[in-house]
Amino acid sequence: MGTLRSLRCISCGTEYDPAKLDYTCPACGPRRGTLEVLYDEATLRHTVTRDSFAATGRASMWRYEALLPIDDVRHVQPLRVGWTPLYAFPTLADEFGLAGLYVKDDGQNPTASYKDRASSLVVIKAQEKRRPIVTCASTGNAASSLAGFSAAAGLQAVIFVPQRAPEAKVAQLLVYGAKVFSVRGSYDDAYDLAAEAADAFGWYNRSAAMNPYLVEGKKTGAFELAEQLNWQPPDVVFVGVGDGSVVSGLCKGFEEFARLGLIERIPRVIGVQAEGSSPIASAFSAFHGGRVEYDDVDAHSVADSICVGKPRDVVKAVTYVARNGGSFVTVKDDEILDAILALARSTGVFAEPAGAASYAGLRKMARTATLEGKTAAVVVTGSGLKDVASARQRVGAPIVIDPTIKEIERHL
Amino acid sequence: MGTLRSLRCISCGTEYDPAKLDYTCPACGPRRGTLEVLYDEATLRHTVTRDSFAATGRASMWRYEALLPIDDVRHVQPLRVGWTPLYAFPTLADEFGLAGLYVKDDGQNPTASYKDRASSLVVIKAQEKRRPIVTCASTGNAASSLAGFSAAAGLQAVIFVPQRAPEAKVAQLLVYGAKVFSVRGSYDDAYDLAAEAADAFGWYNRSAAMNPYLVEGKKTGAFELAEQLNWQPPDVVFVGVGDGSVVSGLCKGFEEFARLGLIERIPRVIGVQAEGSSPIASAFSAFHGGRVEYDDVDAHSVADSICVGKPRDVVKAVTYVARNGGSFVTVKDDEILDAILALARSTGVFAEPAGAASYAGLRKMARTATLEGKTAAVVVTGSGLKDVASARQRVGAPIVIDPTIKEIERHL
């Protein structure tokens, strides 16, 4: 891909040569200095059309190779990542007073989460950079995703998880052959340790917001929302927010498609945070242009994948969402658990708590001016099978009976 | 679909009007009398071509609507079932002395198992037959699949599980809003009660091998193996076997495609059973044409989805596999658990034990005359996230550390 141009600091705007910088702006530091990946869009405007993606014949995010920063498509693993189903639920839309309601099920990715979009790309960057060991800190999904794609690519993954990571996610890492360190401490402790270890040992770091290419993988969800709706993206897109990278990716994807003339309108993106873990929502409320200010919090939420007190992509998330007229909304843990059941029972899509947070946000904002008569999409970022224990809190018990028809009749 | 012709008893050959019989041949009884769904193939030969499936524009099993027994495609749920990825692993093929090795990942279905192919179809039959309540006995994939598709279709699912059913699997059913009866007794007690209740209350029964349309959904995996390999299906196809319906579906799919002139050669299908649960393999060994004889066993295996001592589709499974020159192979539980890790680490595909049984079978038969120089496909029938506990038995625990570089160094 010859159109990758530079990496630009989201805060100071300095542009860097991608061959010379791996992670964040040295001047602005790790959180303020997250980098944006820029392309030669003047060239792209001549080469990319609405038809060019389908013409690749790829039913995966790699249909967007022309807009992704890789040198050699031969490094792409066969695993089908992206091009996840987008479901329309017109009856449900009616109930919410919406003109249309779509659910994008990113639980249908190789390791069952949205994070596969980023991992599949980062593993390729590691190969291009000749870094045989990749690392990351993660509450779960990013880690299992990196472990899976590393296994497929023949790379070694070293993963740092906080001790509270759900069992299913940790087991997944070990099955994929990753070396897994369970860190006594929080996600933030694990995050700092992964960065330190990457420096010390020369490992390639995939931790959230550290690596500029993550958002590039994540932007493909926006590309798909546009292409799957025949280039008429929804008015509003809901997505759960933890570190802020997925929401940033969606926003950047829509912006790029608009600048390339592929869509005429950029959706408002609504970031949904858990009440007990909402530092980006707070930063957004305080933001009125200029410098993004933020405070870290002591986060707690049932939605482990978005339970982040020290969000790493807060600057991008606030900046991008403000630019498309979107906003942030917070939901209670109870509302998230309710949303898991409501979504599963009305659509058949079983989401993990963080994946259902988007739907909780939509339910909360239904019948407001932002939504009335609009089309809305909800991004489900992970499968419910990733965290059955949380869903279990909300369902009752089965009815215990002797094997007789009479017993059944008694309970009908 | 106007080409559905009749339901024919696999044992006595009597044909029945599909409008007049729901389940099994009254003369031969529930197990010997499982029914085959027959079509007007003379008509189909004129209407169905290799191109006609892609021309539907559907990237799901519903691209094969012309060969499926439904009346009205409007009942099809939006959930993307089937058209699961088929991955090629040429390097791995070399290691096994194969000309080609393909992995079909049916964990990438809406409820993460192959069973979705059957449930999505049976839910439509229930709607056509105006049966608003569907039922089945099962503790695992069939139940969660039926619960998920019933939720999507707005039907009520009533599920019967034996009391020892794992709490987490039961929770998944409850999330989807199924009514769950925990039966004091065995799986067989639950199975019989479901059948009795279906009769008593007019519910539509999806229990294994009871419903003739299950195999119709399951045959679409074979259709995809042919179409995704450009109408040159593999020489050999491996699949795990419990009740015998999935393996029967694959065989029937290849046979139908061959009779319609869409493929020139029918693959040998190899059914893989766990050593502690191999009544169909035993029946196959004893089979030399004529009547299929079988003995039930007291089954035990780590691969719960294929742990079936009283297989309900044994007659079809033995008959069909014999017809295509296939065979059965048994594998130890240890080999199944090893296969989970081997598959995940070399391909990135994380399978549940029953899903990895197919790969265990291939590993066992590698370098035999059946496989040497051949192309082989392995069907992964369920996601590893369905049964994390089993995989965990083989992988140990993460390394618990304090967040310091020194601690990492100690463990490298």
C-alpha cells in the first residue's frame, strides 16, 4: 500500500515518518500524543470508488486494503475478520420510534470480538517490522484477539491481564499458546507493565491507543456500516467506550469515506460508557473546543471490556465525536444487564456486557430528539459467550420437575 | 419452494406426504424410522445451476433456498447462518502429507455452532405449520441454537434438560427467554418427555433425529464445501459424530449436489467419535449392507456435544457413510483435547471438544492410505467459547506476578 503518508500527533499536529516512530508523539507523551495515520488522499480519490471494495472479492475487512496501512497483502491471515453481519430489525425500530434499527454483530469475528479488526492488522505490522514477539495489556478481548492472530501468523504473543479478567477470556489466551502474565493490580498496572516490557525486550506493543494502527483496523467497522447500507450510513451509531479506540476508529472511518466522496453525510457517533467507568463522557461534557481535559477515575462496571478508569484514547475520542456532532451517554450496570436480555430476546444476538452497552445507550436515548425518526445502528463489540457469568445474574433458574406431563401442566 | 416431494422412511422406504406427517415413520418407530426429505429433482435439474446460488446474493445457507424445504423465504430470520469461512492451510497440509487441508469454522454461526443450520430451518417450519411453541430436549448446542432462533422469530421455546445440565449452558437458554424445564432424570428421560409434551400440547419438536428437516439444514455445510472450493470438494471430509445427524446431513448434501450434476465426485466422509461414546462407529464396523444393527452404550467423553450413548440418527449415518466409501474412526479424550490446542495454535481457530474431534480424527489418520496425497477438510462444529472448562484442563494457569520488569524476567 503506497499511500500511507505520515503519523500525526492528535494534540500538537506534528507529522512523523511511519518508518521512524512506532507508538506515540515523543513531545506530547503517551496519552496526549496518540497518533493519527494519514494517507495520500489526493491519490486515493482517483483510485478508490464505491465499487472497488466489492471488486476485491474479499468478504472481510481486507476488502478495504487500499485504505489500510500495510505493505504486503500476502501477510494477511486467512481468518475471516470483519465484514460482520449487519441486521435490520424494522419492528424493533418502530417500537423505538426510529426510522430504522440495525445491529452490527462483531461477536461474529474469529475470536468473537471487534478487537480482531485491530489485531489482524497489528500482527501484519509486526511482521513487516520483523518483530517476532508481540505484547499487549488487555482486560480480555484485545488479548485473546492478539493471541489468536499471533498463533495464525506464527508469532509469539506475551499478554498481561489484570487478575479480574473473566475466565473464558484467559483460557482463550492460553489455548492459543500465548504466554500470559496475570498482574496483581488493575488494568492500568498491566498496561504500564506491558509498555515497559515492550521497551525493555523489543516486543511490538498492541496495547490500546499505544499503537497507531489499531484505530486503522477499527475504522473498517464504519466502512462496513456505510457499504452494507448501500452508502447511506445510519444517522446515529451507538458503541460502547472504554479506552476510546473503537469509537475513534468508527469516527475516523466515516470521516475518511466522506473526504473520499464515498458517503455524503457523517453519522453522529454516540459513545456509551458505564456509569462507574465514564471518564471520557465526563471529559466530553467539559469539552468546548481547544484542549481536551480529562480526569482519571477508579472504574468499576460489570462490563469488563469497557471498565477503564484511565482511558488511553480519550483525546481522539472526544475530538472526533465532537466533530461529527455526536455525544456520550452513561448507563447503569443494571441497564447493561437488562440490555443483554432485551437484545438477545428480540434479535437473537447474545452480547457480552460491553457489547450490549451500545444497546443500553439506545434504549436510554429512545424518544429523544436525537433519535426520533432517525436511523440508528448499534455495534455489538463482543459475543455473550465471552462472559456468561454476567448474563447469568439476570436470569432466573429453570423449573425443576419430575418427568411427567402433569408436572409440565402445573407450570404452564 | 415447490419442489418438496415426500418424506421417505430410511428403513422401510415408505413415502409420506409432508403435510401429513411431522416426525418419524409410524411403522418403523422413532429410531429406525427417521425420514429422508425428497425433492422433485427432475425439475431442480432444470432450474438449479452452479451460478444460481451466488445469484441469490445471500452470504448464508439461504443461498441454497432452492434445495431447502421451505415455502416462504420471508420467514427467514436476518441472522447470518451458514456460509461460514472455509480456510486453506497449505503449510499444515504439507506437514500431514496432504495435497490440501481446509478447516470449515462453523463456530462462526449466530449461536456459535453447526446446529444453527438446523434450528434456523426448523423455526421456519414451525411458522409454516402455525406452531408458535417449539421444543427440544438437549443440554447443549441444539438447545441454545433453538432458543436463539426462536427468540429471533418471536416463537416460544420450551427446553427440557436433564437435572445435571451445566448451569452456564442453562443460563444461555434463559438469556434467550426460553422456558427451561430441568427434568429429574437422564437425558433420555428429558428426550422422551419432550416428545410426549410435543404430542400433548401441539408443540413442534426439534429433538435430535425426530424432526426430518434438521438434516436438511445440516446438508448445507456440504453444499458450501463444494461451492467454496469452486465445485471441487475435498477427497475426504472429517466431522465429529454424536447422534449422527450432522454427518448424515453432510453426506446427503454431497449426494444431492452430485445427482444434480453440480459436482462430479462425492467425498468420503469420515465420522469421528470419542472412544467412550462410539456406538455408531461400532454399528458401522458391523455393517455389511442390509439392515443396520446397533447397540446403545453408557457414553462418557469430554466432548459433551458428541457424548451420545443412544444415537437417534444411527441408521442414516451408517447407511450414508457406507455409500460414499467413508468410514468411522474413534479418538481418545486426550487426543481431542490435544487437537483443540494443536488446531488453535496452528490456525487460530478455537474449537469446542466436539468441534476439534474432527481434527483429532485427521491427525490420527494422517499418513494412511486414506489420506496420503489427498485433499481433506475438517468441520469445526462449535466454538471453543462454548466449553472453556475442557480446554482449560490442558493449558494450565497464567503466571501471576507483581507489576515489575524483574518479575517478568524471572519467568522468561
